[in-house]
Amino acid sequence: MLLPMSEKMRCEEALKYPRPLNPPELDILLVAAAALIDKDNNVLLAQRPLGKPMSGLWEFPGGKVKDGETPEFALVRELEEEIGVETRECCFSPIGFASHSYEEFHLLMPLFVCRVWKGEIQSLEGQEFAWVRPQDLYDYPMPEADIPLVYQIRDHLL
């Protein structure tokens, strides 16, 4: 009996099936995410603007890692482009990652905490922002790939 690959299931259930012999044929997309933490230990969330995929959902700021970039370098660039703050690679501390398959690609997303930046948060791409207590992060609808990051942030901050 083969594992129904399109189904999400618990590990105990999946172990009843033979191991897949071939990996899914999906391109891997590397995206870096930052949990900006303010002096009150709140986490910044950004709402995806209209016109973008998954618009209206809340996410951690960040973006695609370009060829030749490290995830930290990409975050420095993305945070400046998206929310108008300046930071440096040494300001990020890795705390976890997400690995999630969508239909068209597989997302690999390292998550970094950042407590130091220069400038005020600005909506440069039409997004809304919320400073959220770690225990309230589940109250904000997020893309599926971001949900495991909430566990990691909560474990790190609480």
C-alpha cells in the first residue's frame, strides 16, 4: 500500500505505509523570515497586501533569498525594502525554520530573531502591521508554512 502523498497525516499513521522511493519533484524556494522583537517582547507581524498571493494573511517580515545571498544578507535587504528599517547580518539570531510543501514548490524558511534595528517601521508595500504578544500569535491567520514558526518563537520568548 502506497502513502497517499497529497494527504497530511500524523507520523504514526504515515509509518503504516512504505517509505516513498522518490522525493516529490518540487523546486525548493529559500525564504528568510525575521521575528522583530520590541522592548516589550512583542513580535512584529505584517499583513500581506491585496494583489499578492495569500493576501490578507499575517506573516513574519522577510523574503526570498537571491542566488549568492545568505539568509541574513537577504533579511537586511528585504527589511529595508519592505518596512524601511536598517539592520545588519550580525543583528540576527537563528531560532528555527519551517519546511513546507505547497503544490508548486517546497518552501524552506529559516527564522531569525532581531531585537536591534535603526529607523521606524514603515508600510512601503501597502501592508498593515501588528505588534503581537507571543501568546497571541495564533489569533492572526497565517500561511501554513508560518504556523510552525509560531511554536518556535513562543518557545524562545516565553
